[in-house]
Amino acid sequence: MRKNTTYLKLLSAQVISLIGTGISSLTLALLAWELEAENASVVLGTAFALKMIAYVGLAPVFGAIAHKLPRKLFMFALDIIRAGLILCLPFVTQSWQIYVLVFVINACSAGFTPLFQSTLPQILPDRDQYVRALSYSRMAYDLEQIISPLLTAMLLLLIGFRDLFILDACTFVLSGVLIISCTLPAVLAVDHGKGVWNNLKFGIQSYLATPRLRALWIAYLAAAGASAMVIVNTVVYVNQILQGGDRETALAMAVVGFGSMLIALKLPVWLEKRTIRPFMLIGGVSISLALLLGMLTPSWPGFVAVCLLLGIGMSCIQTPAGVLVTRSCKEADAPAFFAAHFSLTHLWWLLTYLLAGWSSAAMGLSLSYLLMGALCTVSLVMVSTLFPRED
């Protein structure tokens, strides 16, 4: 893998753009707090729900036509477009402007992500290397959750949070340059019927027809619930309950990433001798416990425990997901399967972002944590029933 320059460039592009995305997610939370204060959770919940609508509606379409697209040029163009749109965020003065920009930016992401995910199996045909690559990819997400908040906290000592959007735009430009410099294999031609709709239908129907993938989909409800509470309500919790500020919000999110990275570092070794099912269940238990603890609105030590457990739980579910999807399809079908996984799982984020934002505003943080904890407990029970014991 170290000698595979194409993979190294793609991994570097992912890491760089993820750091920028993490910074923008944090700065969006701070921007929402500045514009709406007490209603920040509603603004964030609505904005990230629009993000999910873009993902759910467009990712399967891009996955279905992936074999017809000039992959490298298309991913490069999407990076540059996202950079231009992010440069508009520092000038936002009203909530509706956040909604429009978030939707369009993530419409581009909905096209980029399935293409990126379906590229890895082709440039890393060896299964062991691919499993390690998936772990590294997950670690990139987790490192982003640590590095981005810490970097944001340090930069906030020097500049205003609106200026950080400019740094985010630069990361997408650099990501695009790395991608355009790669030599990518040709997309495998495949057509399940006639036209885009049949390709789209094939991916979703085949995904849901696979027992372990159905269980994975349900497990993602818990992961989405945890993620939504972190992204939407951390800024509210830190400011209202803990009387903190911008830097404390960033550090709390870094704790989530630290817990997630602990699992991502160890999971590939553990999976050599164990099946994936127990880790899915451990993830669900960790998330449910964390959210129910959050219902008590503890002080800093308790809230750090909540953040750590949420990170551990999310990583237990999300790290092995790519292995399950790849194991369940032919190489030529990977774009359609990954697009279906991307779109179906992000339905949960659409639901949980709205629940996290609006329940917090309507009922308060304590009942919001209780509601999400109950939802994740239901997910845990269903996964234990649906995931085959002998897979």
C-alpha cells in the first residue's frame, strides 16, 4: 500500500478535505449560535437535514450513472465547486442563506462520495489491503474529529470563526489537485436493465435483500442518532449547561473523535479473529448508554464520558461497514451498492438531525437526549435480531 501512489494521493485528498469539512461543521455551529442563539439547534437541525436530503436524493443517482462519468474530472470539478460555495459562507447574515448553501454544497458531496468509495476496491484488489484501507479511511474521519476541533480552537485565538471558512475552501482546492494528479482505473461498465432508474433500483433492492446489510442499515440509526446529537446540540449543551464558549465546544467534539479513533486503531486486528456482529452490538450499547447519561445533563466530567462513549459507539458501527458492503456484492456492482448504502443510511441522519434540533428547542436538552436514547435502544434490539449469528 505504501508503494501505491494512487491510493496515497486519494487518502491524502480525503484527509485534507475532511479536515476542512470538520472545521466548517464547527464554524457552522458557531455561526448558528451567533445568528439565532437559543434557536441554534433548530437552525443546525434544519441545515443538516437539508444536507441529508441532498445525499439521499442524489447519491443513488450518481451511483447509478457512475460507470458513465469521467470519474477523475468529475471528482475534481465537484471539489472546486464546493470550494467556491464555501467561500460564500463568511458573508452569511440570515439562516435561510445557510440552508441554501448547505444544500448545494452537499449536493456536490452526494456525487463525490460514491465515486470515491467505489474507486478503492479497484486500486486495492487485495482483500487484506482493502480492509486496511477502509480502516485508514475510517481513521481519517476520526482523526478529523480530533484534529479539526483542536485546530479550530487554536485558530479561534487568532482569527474570527467566519475567516475559517476560507481555510476550508483551500482544503477542497488542494484535494482536487491531488485527485487530478492521480491515474485512476477505468470504471467497470455495467448496466442492470435499461437506464439510470433500473441501475438505481438494482442497488437499493439488492442492498436491502441482503440480511447483513439490512442489519447494518438499522445499526446506522444508532450511529446517526449519536452523530446528530454531537453536531447539533454540543454547542447548545456547552453554552447553556456548562457555560462554555467556542473553544470548549471544539474540545468537546475532539473527545468524540478520540473515542472513535481508539476503536478504529484496534478494530482491524480484532476482526482477524472475530466476526463483525458483536462490534455492531457493542456500538449500539455504547451509544444508548451515552445518550441516556446525557439525559441527566451532567457537568464536565460526565459530559466528557458521554462524548467518549458516543465516539466509541459510532466507530464500532461505521468502521466495518465498508467490509460488509464489499463482501456482499461483485466488484462491478460496487458503485451501485455503495450509493445505496450511502443514501439509505443517510435517511437516518435526515430523521435524527430534525429530531435532535427540534426536540431540543421544544422540550429541552434533557428530554432530547432521552428521546434519542430510546430510538437508539430500539435500533440495538432490532440489530441483535436481524444480524445473522452465522454470517
